[in-house]
Amino acid sequence: MECVVQGIIETQHVEALEILLQGICGVPRERLRLHEICLKSGPNLGAVASEVRIMCDLEQTEPSWTVKHIGGAMRGSGAEQLSVLVRTMVESKVSKNVLRLFYALGYKLDHELLRVGFSFRFHRGTHITVTVSSVNKMLKLHSTDEAVPVTPGIQLVEVTAPATSENYSEVASAVSTFCEYLAPLLHLSKPGISTGVVPTAAAAAASLLSDGAGTTM
Ligand SMILES: *[C@@H]1O[C@H](CO)[C@@H](O)[C@H](O)[C@H]1NC(C)=O
């Protein structure tokens, strides 16, 4: 399982967000250049539609492939009270012929994206990964060199943390606590609940940039 929240930030404030994250996490950022291919199952695979994402990390010298299946969100009043989404997730490293395998199984290309940005991985109450990226679409099939932004001037911020059915509430509260540090710059909420940019972002960004980099919190 994983806990997840998302938000958006204007590209002009991303530098300030990076300074803030660097200060909180104390680890260097990792560059992100991820080709994401979303596949949906064909009708021959049973009644339940299935969706998988095949991702290729283009930052590595030797591109490495991962397949990810995002399952349903946890339901019930307990889950609704949490400010983060808890969902099942299966992720696995795969070899580069994975796309051919899924096509052979009857999956069809739904869409593909290129995410460009950076991520931070660290431990703060629990293992947390923050990714900040611009989402691009390809003008031609698989042509990652000719990608254009889907939402120019806006970047997506995603915070994820691995969890189990035993520890998800602890993980959710660690993620919520972490999100409060970012609140002056952006609002993070469950995926699908769009909250827009926060009005304090410009002032918070200006103050972060003038304080200088790397203030440890
Ligand atoms: C919860 O479990 C996951 C998966 O084992 C682990 O990565 C994470 O650190 C745990 N978090 C807490 C707060 O126990």
C-alpha cells in the first residue's frame, strides 16, 4: 500500500520549494526524467478493466524499467477522515521488453507522458518521497525529445510513502505533518481533489529565496 497526496505549484516558485525541501530533508535532490506509458487491458482479459503504468527512468545511463499497478483507494469512514489517500499499489522492476509483453497480453496504449523535474527521498517519521515535475505529452509516439507541457507554468507535486495495512495510519499522520511544512507554498490533498495554488505562495517564495539556501529545520 501507499499513502499519497498531490498539489500544484507555479513554475516560478519551484526554486523556493526546492530550497525548502532541501532544508527539511537534508539530502540532495535526484533529477527526474520519467517516460510513463499507461496501458489498459483489452476485452479479452476478463470483465474487470485493468490499468498498468510502465515507466522508464531516462536519467539512468542504462534506462531502467518499472511496472506499476495502482489499485483501489481504501474505503470506509476511517479512510475518509484521513487527509491522505491510502491505496494499494504494486511496483516491480522489469526488463526493457516489458512493453511487448503487455501488448501480447492484450493491453493497449492509453496515453503516455514525460515527467521532468526532481525528487527527494528521505525519512521523516516514515519513508517519504516528494516529486516535483512538469507533465509533458509527446507529439509523436514515444518521442520523448519532442514533448510539450500539458499545463504550461504549472508543476505537479506528489508526496508518497509506502505503508502496510498495519501501519498506514501512522504513515498518514507522518505525511500530514510533513505537508504542513510546505503549506505556505502549496496545498497538498488527496488526488482528484483540486485545490489550486495557494495565495501565500509568492510571499513565502520571496522570503525563502532571500533567506538563502539550506536553512535546516
Ligand atoms: C510502514 O511500513 C512500510 C512498509 O514496510 C515502511 O516502509 C514504513 O517505513 C513504515 N512506516 C512506519 C511509520 O512504520
